[in-house]
Amino acid sequence: MHRIAETLVEEGHDVSIVGRLLSDSSALNTKKFKQHRLFCFFSKGFLFYAAFNIRLFFYLLFQKVDLIGAVDLDSILAVYHASRIKGIKRSFDAHELFPEVPELVHRKLVKRVWEYIERTYMKKFSLRYTVSDSIANYYKEKYQLHFDVIRNLPNPYHPIPNENAMSKPYIFYQGALNDGRGLAEMIEAMKDIHHYDLKIAGEGDLSESLRALVDELKLQNKVHFLGKLAPTALRTYTQGASIGLNLLENKGLSYYYSLANKFFDYIQAGIPGISMNFPEYAAINAAYEVAVLIDDLSVSSIAHAVQSIEEHGERLRLNCRQASVLYCWEEEKKIVQKLYRDCFA
């Protein structure tokens, strides 16, 4: 959203991002677009989604705008009804297959509700885009709806002095500490990985249990939790790493069809990654071989991947540098520019 918003500002639009106010919310570090957060008394479940959409609807209703964009299904109701009443354009950005996320995939009734919303409202948006070809193809087959693809690519990384050059090499994870991200398995694997430390940037639902696991396995000297990092600090740690982690358990089509931004962050940083053998990562790796792909999250598979990078790391790093020219926002934003120019034409 940050990069799309800045691209639209560059195109001459006045842009605001509206989101949810959390206890640890901090403003995005930019003055290019406006930011507004809505407080919701409820934090999860039906009451949260209902309250958030009602608050969002009334907020949008009284804004002077020419287009409102919904990001994922949890904002689509408010955006549709506000834009319809105001008689203005609307766009839909699907960051994931919402009914197929791990939290919903086995909750049949709740999943059906979201699928009903998906089926009913997505077709009412003339401008639709998503983050991967796999998700776009899924919606084409299921609903006969066209989605353009805007991948979540980073801005080009610039070389920085490697302040970690004299420290022990480390494997790096960036992102949410949530279920299905392979973090517990990676920590388990560190018992048998002796040449690297593991550094984890981010927080999430598993923050406490993962720290407890590290204590239980007595890996405090090898596994380090960095918490939430500012973008500049995050890039520094990414560029200083030897290996980047992008592990996911196949807990639904949303994960299986994913194309995580961290995969491209590692490419931009010039470091090989360990990723799942899912369609999007397999397609990119077939073209450039920037990562070692694994079929499961077993400790042995992870350890074998680390060993493979040790053996072929120089070739993989060279491939990352070559691929980084293509997989960057400077190229991807051209799609955003064209879509919105056509929309307002």
C-alpha cells in the first residue's frame, strides 16, 4: 500500500491511507500521503469486522474523493457502499485469498460468509488487482473475473557498509511471528546448524511461545529476537544476512499461492533464500535460481537447504544481483501508473 500510494502521489493524485488504530500503531515514515486510523473497541471476530466497516463507511461517506480503494475483503463492504452512494470510482486490491487463510480455512461457516462477500462484491469493482498470477488465475477460474497483477516488490536496495562482517554469519527472518510460518521448525533446526545464528525481526501471535521454545532448547546464544524494526534498520539486517527465510506451511490456498514481499527483499539484498516449493516461488526460481526450495518444513529439509546454500551460495548471490534489476518497484510501478491512468481516462 505504501508504494502504491507514493506512486499515485507521483502521478499527481492526493492520497490518503485509512486503517485501524492499534495500541502499538505508529505513523508511516512519509509525508507524501495522508494517514488516518480508526479506533475500534473490538479487536477480533464478527464484532470487530462489523464495527470497523461501519466506522469506515461513515468516515468515507463524508470525504471529498474521486476513488476509494478497498484492500482485502475486510474493507470491501464499507468501500462499496460508500462509493456507490457517492457515485464515484472504486478499486479492489486482494493481498491474499482471504477465505483461504489458515485462520478461516477449517471454519466452514465463517469461511462461507467470506466467500459470499467475495462472490457478491468483487464483481462490483471495475478495477481489480492482486499480488500474484496464481491468485489472479484462481479468481478467473472461480468467478470469471479479471485481476491485474501488481507484485509487492521493494524499491532497489543500495549497497551499505556491512557492519556485521566481523560477526557470526546469520540466517534472517522478517515478518509476522504467526502460525504456519515455519518458525518453530527453524528454531528446532538450529540445534544442528552450527555455522550460523538465527535473527528474527517482527512480532505476532507466536511471539511468546517462540521465545519459550528458544529457552526450552537452550538456544539463547544462537537465536535472537529483534522485535519490530523501522524500515531502515530492517534493510540493514537483511543486507547483512547470509540466508533469508520465507517458510510457509501449506495450510490453505492463500499460503500456497502466496508471493511474499520478503522473497523479493532477499533478492534485492543479494542473499539466497530458503522458500517453499510453491507455484510462484518455483516459477521465479526456474528462471533465476535465487533460492533453495523445500517441499516440507521438516528439520532435515531445512538443514539440507542451509547446506546447499553453503555449497552453491556464490552462484545464488550472483543470480540475486541479476534478478534484482527486474524484481524492483521501479519496474512494477509502471503497471500501477497505467491502471490508474486508464481508470481516470
